[in-house]
Amino acid sequence: MRTEGGQSIRPTAGRHGALLDDLGRSICSLKIPEGTVLSIDDLSDVHGVSRSVVREAIRVLASMGLVASKRGVGTTTQPLASWNLFDPQVIQWRLSSPDRLQQLRELAELRIGFEPEAAALAALHVDQDAIGRLMGLGAQLWSAAHSGDTEEFLRRDIAFHSTILEATGNPMYRQYAPVVRALLLGRAEHGLAAIQPTDLAVDRHMTLLRAIQTGDPDRARKESRTLIVDSLQESREMWQGTGEATHT
């Protein structure tokens, strides 16, 4: 392990990523409160990394809106309103914070307002390649549910909803896919989804698939909303069972 100015430095591999992850988690959990001035020298000393590594981590955090630099003040942590809440890394950090239930609720409510229109648009486009992928994923969802393979069901569920976004033909919808992925993974990771996929959940997916396949946008919109509302209600019931508070 080399040194810089007598200070022990972490191996090159992972230095920047580890510091970025530590700072991001600390800011998103408010362990480092809003308005805190971050000293490059102090961070270098505390984390045992070079100043250049600290500056690079600060640059990335600034691109996410978590920090901002101002002449005469320095680099300070920013309020939630300044964060790029759609950045997958910010989503991950918030999901690892004590406010993860609040983050999951916000993502689920966003999904209700967003995905039904994507499903309707997919039905209008009737992309045959996407339809073929959805049919295959539907069969895999059914198989995973009936075999009790929850991890496989989750993987196919993420792929199913991501494929619907792709089927819209709109690149802006496609860029929303990481948000859906973060929500579905977060629900599973924090015990806010059914332990075993239900027959009703599989049926909802199949009904949505048929609406898209037959080019029925109104039905696709309705079925997508029903599927997401059911999922949100399931999570709400589990949120209440955790005893953890959420902001309203």
C-alpha cells in the first residue's frame, strides 16, 4: 500500500467507489446533515484516500445534486429538493437509509401515475418483438410462481415491466426502467412484497399482456393501474406491520 504525504492510501481498485458510496449513504440518510461543509483535507484524512480521489467523489455527488460548491463557502451538502431523485444510485442510497419506507412509497405512487400510460402506449404500438418477449416472460412468471422461486419471479417481473416501457417506442419511458427496478428490488429486500407470488398477481400480469397484445390501450391502462394499485396496497399493509413510521 503506497502513501501520499505520510497518509495511508487505499489500493487503487475501489477507492473512489468506496468513498462515493460512503458519502452518498451518509448524505441520503442525513448522517451528514444538510448544509454541512465538506473539507477535502478532512475527508482525505478520515477515509485514507488522496485528495484527488476525494475531489472526484465530490464531483460525482455534485452531478447528483447532493452537494454544491460555492466560492468563499466551500462544498456543502444540499437539501432533498436539490437531489436528482431519479438517479439509480441516489435511489439505492435512499433505500438503504432509515427513510427507506418513505422512498418506497414515493416510488410506488410515482409508478401509479406513470406506468398505466406507458401500457396504453405499448398497446397502441403493438411492437411484435416486444409482444414476443412479454409472452415469454409471462410464461416464466407463471412457472416461477408455481415453483415457488421468488428470486426468479422477481427477475422476470422486473424484465416484464421494463419490456412494457421499451414497447412504448418512447426513449424517455425506457429511461424510467431503473426506477421501476429499484422499487421492485426495494420491496423485496425490505420485506414489503408477498413472500410467495400469488395466482392473482400472475393473472394480473397475463391480463395486462393480453390487453397490450390485442392493441386495447384503454384496457391496458386499466389493467396496469389495477396491478400497481394491488401492489401498493400490499406494501401499505406490510408497512403498517413493520411499525416503522413513514412521512405523509
